[in-house]
Amino acid sequence: MTANMHAFANGAELAGKLADKVTEALSAAIAARGSASIAVSGGSTPKAFFQVLSSRSIDWGKVTITLVDERFVPADNPRSNHLLVQENLLRDKAAAAKFLPLYQAVASVEEAAAIATEKTKVVSQPFDVAILGMGNDGHTASFFPGGSNLLTALDPKTPRGIITMEAEGAGEPRLTFTFSSLQDARLLVLHIEGEGKKDVLAKAEAPGEETEMPIRAVLRRAASPVEIYWAP
Ligand SMILES: O=C1O[C@H](COP(=O)(O)O)[C@@H](O)[C@H](O)[C@H]1O
């Protein structure tokens, strides 16, 4: 419903300030409830932020990290979001955190979604922090324009959990948390970088169908304010 823009001079400054904000949110969750949860995105954007966050003094043993979305590929695949998190976030002080992968080594992506939904039930109600990204096509999480399960994924009545998505722009079949799982995170961030993404955001903020630019569902209907972190 509400979006707040936080603009920074460069990616390094953004990474530091976003790490400050997430450190504060995870530490507050631990103080209030004894544990904390964070769902992070993959792609190319979050790498520097992950590296800065991994060195922050948080009681990481009480933090569970999972992914907003994942490709149906094992963790040694270069396109795996798990691999990105393994190499850039689950290191230094953050190596003590618990990680819940979405990918499961089973025969079908549907089976993997069912297993991942069960395994992540402990943390997603709601997340303390969810960091979303956005593609140039206006997708967020794996809510792709033209996606096989897009309407179900965006339906606020679809329960929390993970569903499958196939789309032309997605490459491999995907696993993604549903809109209902992400939209009420206590800290809901949209992390984007570059002038191109700023233009995509402006287009998404204009009138149009959610199915054409699924990020619109988050910008228009999330229960939590969307904190937009942007740098050129
Ligand atoms: O496919 C994906 O892309 C988006 C955006 O990635 P970026 O490379 O443009 O930063 C990402 O948020 C999502 O988690 C990922 O699976």
C-alpha cells in the first residue's frame, strides 16, 4: 500500500545502509521473540549486500535464512540462488545461521514445492525480513509475466508456502514463495540497482495490469510498507 524510496549514491553505500536496516530488524526480532527469519532473493543484485551483511554482529545462531525463490537446480549449479547465498552470505559471522533451501533433490518441481512448504512452515508466518528483487520484465520473486501459476501465486487467498512457476523468461522451472507469504514481512524491502530498473519501477507504478508486471501486486497490495532501496 505504501512505498518509501531510499536512494543512495552507489551500490556500496546502499549495501551498507541496507545491512544496517536488516541488522536492526533481525536483532529486534531476536529480542522480541528469541529468533529471527529472513527470506532473500537471488539474481545479480544482492551480492554486495550479502557480503556486508555476513560480517554484521547479529546473534546468527538464532537466525533462519531462506530464499524468496529458486530455480529447480541443485546447489552446485551456477544459476542456483542457494549457491549465491552460500558463497556470499553464509560465511563470516553469518555462517552460524540456519539455511532452509527451497530446492529438493526429488523427481518433480511440484514434489519439491510441497516438501519446501512443509520445511519452511516454521518461519514464514510472517517473515521478519523479506528482500525482494525485480527483473527488467517486472517480475519479482518468481512471479513472471505469463507464468504458469501466476494468478495462483498472486492471489491473496492462496496460502503461505511455495508453489511452482514456469515461464518463457524464467529459464528453468522455479520454486517461489506465494504473494501471501511475502507481503506481510515485518520489514519488506525491494532492492533494485541501475537507471534501467528505476525506469522499470516507474512503469510499474503507472496504471496497468498486475499480470503484465507482477511487481505491481507488491507495490499495490502488500500489507507492509515497501521499502525501496535503489542506487544507480
Ligand atoms: O530470477 C531472478 O531475478 C530477480 C532479479 O534478478 P536481478 O539479476 O535482476 O537482480 C531476483 O529477484 C530473483 O530472486 C531471481 O530468482
